[in-house]
Amino acid sequence: MTKFKLGLIVGSNRRESINRKLALALAKLGAGSFDTTIIQIDDLPMYNQDHEQPVPAPVARFKAEVEASDALLFVTPEHSRSIPAVLKNAIDWGARPWGKTSWPGKPAAVTGTSGGAISTAVVQQHLRAVLGNQGLHLMGGEAYILFKPELIDARNEVADENVRTFLQSFIDQFAQFAAKIAPRQAQRAA
Ligand SMILES: Cc1cc2nc3c(=O)[nH]c(=O)nc-3n(C[C@H](O)[C@H](O)[C@H](O)COP(=O)(O)O)c2cc1C
């Protein structure tokens, strides 16, 4: 069976990012439904409207990968109770040049992890507002993952059974949601 193409966008450029670990764990849990690609964002230059015609090569590559994805999963840390600059920069490039936005109509889900008491609750609210404005279709519900050092092992397996069950349900729900939102892709996957 052809699977959905899932683009994973991680809102961190840190080498040992705990959100990249979570993203890879979700990719593994969703392997039955999705072929997953991490869409790189840390090579994008700082957005500048003077550099839109033509867009720089990494931006063209980024936009093509977003557009080729059937669904998008954002896994992000929270920076200063909001969206990390590296991720907001990518969202802005995706939205430009005027009339050439890469975002509308894509089914999307949002999650993230931090060691903080409310995990990534605030950034996820901000991100939902921004992505909604860009015309993505966002899956409802909440997935705030409290990170602990032993949560995800070197093979991208979630060690904690309760968290694993929760994440499995999250990614399975997202596959169902994506099929409802994107019937064209669902037909291809049938
Ligand atoms: C500039 C900055 C701001 C941060 N602000 C928050 C925050 O508002 N809430 C939070 O839970 N953690 C915050 N943190 C801690 C991050 O959760 C932590 O650095 C985490 O490892 C980031 O995820 P990553 O490893 O995927 O980059 C902040 C970290 C940095 C570097």
C-alpha cells in the first residue's frame, strides 16, 4: 500500500535536540501509515523580502519539500513562551513570495516536548494560530510531552509505556485525520 508522505518539521537547530528525538520516535510509531521525511529548516537564511526574486536555493528546496508532503507534523520546543526563531523563519519563507505560499490545505498536527512543568503548551497555542492563518488544517486535541532523559532510547523507541501508548494514538489519529482532510492523497494511498 502506498503510504502518505509525511513532512516532519522540527523547531530546533540543536544537535542533541529532544524535539528531534520525539519527532523520530513519532516517525517510527507512524511507519505503518506514513513515509516520513525530516524537512530541514536550519539552513534557511533569515527571511528578507529583498531576497524573494528568486528565493535562495535552500528556500526553494524547503518549499518544494513542503509542497510534496501529503501532511505535515510540527514538533517544536518552546522558546521564551513562543515559537523558536528558526521555525518562525521557515513558516515565513513557506508563506512567500506573495501568491506562492506552500502551506494552504495541508493537514497538520502540532506537538513538542520540554522539561518544563507545562511542557510546550504555550508555543503550541501560538503555532496553531499562525498555521491556521496560513490555511493549514490543524488536528484538534493536545499533545504536550514532558521530557525526561530516559524517555526515548537510541533506537528512537519510547521507553515509557504510557507515553508510548499516547503517542501511538496521536499518530494513528493523525493518519485518520489526514485521510479525511486530503482526499486526493487518500485516494493515492488506497
Ligand atoms: C532561548 C530559549 C528559551 C527557552 N524558553 C523555554 C520556554 O519558554 N518554555 C520551556 O518549556 N522551555 C524553554 N526553554 C528550554 C527548552 O525547553 C530546552 O532548551 C529544550 O531542550 C529545547 O528543545 P530542543 O532540545 O529540541 O532544542 C528555552 C530554551 C532556550 C534556549
